[in-house]
Amino acid sequence: MAVLSSISALAGHVAPEIAGGVTVEIGGIPIFLRSGNADFCEMIERRYAGFVNPAASPEYEFDIDLNPPAEPSDEDARVWKRDDVWFFERGDFHAEWDSRTRRGCVRQAPNPYAIDTVLRIVHSLVLAEEGGFLLHAASAIRSGQAFVFTGVSGAGKTTISRLAPSNAAVLTDEISYIRRCSRGYRAYGTPFAGELARVGENLSAPLGALYFLEKGPANRIVPVSNRAVVPALLRNILFFSHDEQLVKRVFDSAFEFVSRVAAARLIFTPDERVWRLIG
Amino acid sequence: MNEIYIARSTAVASRVLDGEIVIMSAVDSTLFSLSEVATVIWQAADGRTPLSEIVRSRICAEFDVAPDAAYRDAEAFIDDLARHGILRVSSAPISRDEPQVAAMAASIPVRTA
């Protein structure tokens, strides 16, 4: 396949500065997106402003091959693995990524949504390998700790982000980035914006607590059993692939996470006083 | 009555949590949280013990339930899990080495069985 051939051709091709492209560093993981199209690179720099780091040494590299314009696709991306190569596909892109060489290529329409989905998928796969995950959740740093607010659509992720006080740094209102580290977990800011259409702050902090959001008549924190936490957490983790080994790994990661991170229900009424309970 | 044999699929991740089993299908990421009775059936699903024997010696012996009702409930339970590739069901004993056919099903969030 032509795209696979181009992965092979990339072998040994280093020094990203010799070709056009942008290094986007999310969660402390720099990914170089190589493209000779200046307009596309400029669009990437705008979209991921705050997460572009030309000085970083890329851990992963993708060659971007732009197709003629296509409408952004609403369908779910299909993700599968054959040997060491991952394949991601949707109406507006086709990507292949060799997890062993850490190089890949994307053939995509010149819209930002395709590369955004590719980045989400790649990060979810990289995180899964090390015991972390992407979570449908808002998150913010306050008093040196990160707090993650997860819940189903409409539970209040955007609302809790909008209500954050000035001494809280919002990491995301949509997709939380959770990495396993030696002493627990860290939450990182992401540029994956939700309804606020606001890129999160490129910061990170040790994870203090996980809250399951519910709207209610008063602000209160309610204890919750591990038995309830695990299914609720798994339900909100982003699964792009049904690869058997990946699913098992993420399943185990969820149990490990619950054994180490405090979790509770956060019932809140939509005003800023809810933040008195946080941090 | 034709015997039914059931075996746990290897294409699942499972853990005991507070005495109950949580299972995730690797086929479609469906999550099951098993009740006490369902947990007993899952643990007894060795591919060699007929379902009728599991119901008689485990379910009826450990829970206050009539055999016919217990068997009907067990059948419904295993049908549900089999659809998601979590249990293998056969009219003959199932060998561990027997190739597994993954059941394809639409993903649904969390099931309690």
C-alpha cells in the first residue's frame, strides 16, 4: 500500500527542521506534524496555540498528505491494528502509524478536524501503554492540585469550567489528559476544546480528586463506592479501538486509577460557590 | 432437555470488585457488572459443566430460587453475554483450545446482569 511505503521511506529521516511542519506537544509528548503546505502549518499553529513547541524533540512524527477539501465527517473513526501498525480512518482522513518506529502518515482533507481526531487517537494509544487515558471530563488546577470533573453529556463539564474562579487554571472543558507517573497520576491541559471552544491551559499538576458531576439543588460532595466508580469511569474513557490487548490494558488501568485516586460525586447548583468545595 | 455448555471467553477483561465481577468485552467494550447469581454462573462457566448442573448445584443450592425459574433466568443471562462475545455457548462440552468466534454487537454503555 502506498501509505505504508511512505512510512518505510521515513525511516532514518530525522531533523524535522529540514522540512516544513509543526511540533505539537500535548501532555508532555511532542508530536511532529510534517507538511510542506504553509497554510496548513499556519492553521495548525493557530489551532494548537499554547501547545506548539518548536524546541521540543519529537517523540512521534507524522507526514501529512493533504487531499482536496472534503466536508468534516460526523462518523466515528475506525481504528484497528495489524502487526505493529495502527490504522485510523474516517471519511475525511486515512492514517497509518507504526508504533514501533513511532512514525506515521496521514492522508487528510485540509481541515483541522481530521488532524485533531488523529491526535486524540494517537494520544489515547500512547497513554494506554503507560497506564493513563483520555477521559470525557473537564479538569482544572487549583492550589497545586488537579481536579477532574467527569460525567455524561449535560452533566455540567462546560458549566463547571465556566464557573472556575480566577485562581483556578482550566486544563480542558472536554477531554482530560491523565498520565500515570511514579507517585500517582498527573492531569495535563489539552487543546481539545468542547462547548467553550476554548483551548485549555498548557499546564499540569498531580491529580487530587475525580468528581462525578451531577446537577442538583445544592452544592455538596457525596462519597461513592469503588463499585460505582469503576463502571462510571470506564464509561467515560475514550475508547477509539476494540483491540483486545488495548481494551484489557485500559480496563486494568481504570482499576489501578480507582485504587489510587480519591473519587466522589459532586452535586452542584450552577453558581460559582461550588468551587468553595474544590481545592 | 438438550444440555447447554458455557465457557468464559478469553476476549474479555474481568475483575472482582467488592464481591461482584465487572467484565468488559474486548469485542465491543461493553461493560457488565454481574449480580451475585450471575457471578456464580460466570465462575462456573468452565465449558464442561452443563448449565442444568450449574443451576441445580450452585444457584438453587446457594440462593432461594426455584429450579425452573433459575434456569430460565440463567438462559436469558447467558444469551445476553454470548451476544457480546463474553460467554461461549454450545450444545457440547467446550474445549479451551476451541477457536473463539467473536460476537459482533453494537456497543452499549454499561449493563448490569
